[in-house]
Amino acid sequence: MAARKTTAKKAPAAVKEVKAAAEAKIEEVKAETAKVVEEVKVESAKAAEEVKAAAKKAPAKKAPVKKAVKKAAVATVTVEFAGRQMAITDIAAKAEAAFKAAHADAEVETIDVYVKPEEGVAYYVVNGQGGDDFKVEL
């Protein structure tokens, strides 16, 4: 029985020893963690300063400058032939209206008008397409 008492007395001492070693290891890990955290703070502060410095050095984006568009002088062109007068803008508007009447779903992107006063007609080409029936009476 005496052997049991000795082992029982040694057990609490061994537990205390293991506990002390564990607590020492915990303190060591805490110290290392604090050191790493401090290094990360220093590195992140350096990185933040570098970003700020780069932002200051980078040229600011400027809004595109809109150039003033010069408006063309307003001109009226009139064709006179055989005692008649025809304004070119009126002929072009008449040609566009005739095209839209015949092609309601088509969009006019470009229109070219060819005036033949000796025939009393103007031929037109819309979006690169034309024909003999693409004409208006003057």
C-alpha cells in the first residue's frame, strides 16, 4: 500500500509541472503573436503610405474638354431655270418626304439629291440606294 501513496503524491506534482509548462508555452505563443501583429501593423502602415504617395503622384483624370462646334453659315441655294425658282432645301425635303411615304419603316441616314431642271425632276439616293422611281417633280 505504501507504493500507492507515493504515486498519488507524485501525480499532483506532475500535473502542476505540465500545467506550468503549458502556461509558459501559452505566454510564449502570445508574445510571438503580439510581435507578428505589430509587424503586420507596421507593414500595412507602410503600404498605406505608398498608396497615398502613388495617388499623389498619379495625374488626376481630367474631364474631356468639349470643343466648341462652329456652326456653318446659313446659306440658301436657289436654282433658277426656265423662269422657275427652286430652293435646294425644299427639293431635299420633298425627296425625303417621298421616300418616307414609300418606305415607312426605313430610316434615312443619308440622302443625295440630283436636280435635273431641264426634265423638271430631282432624283434622290437614300442610304446608297436609288432607282428610276426615286424621283420627285419640281
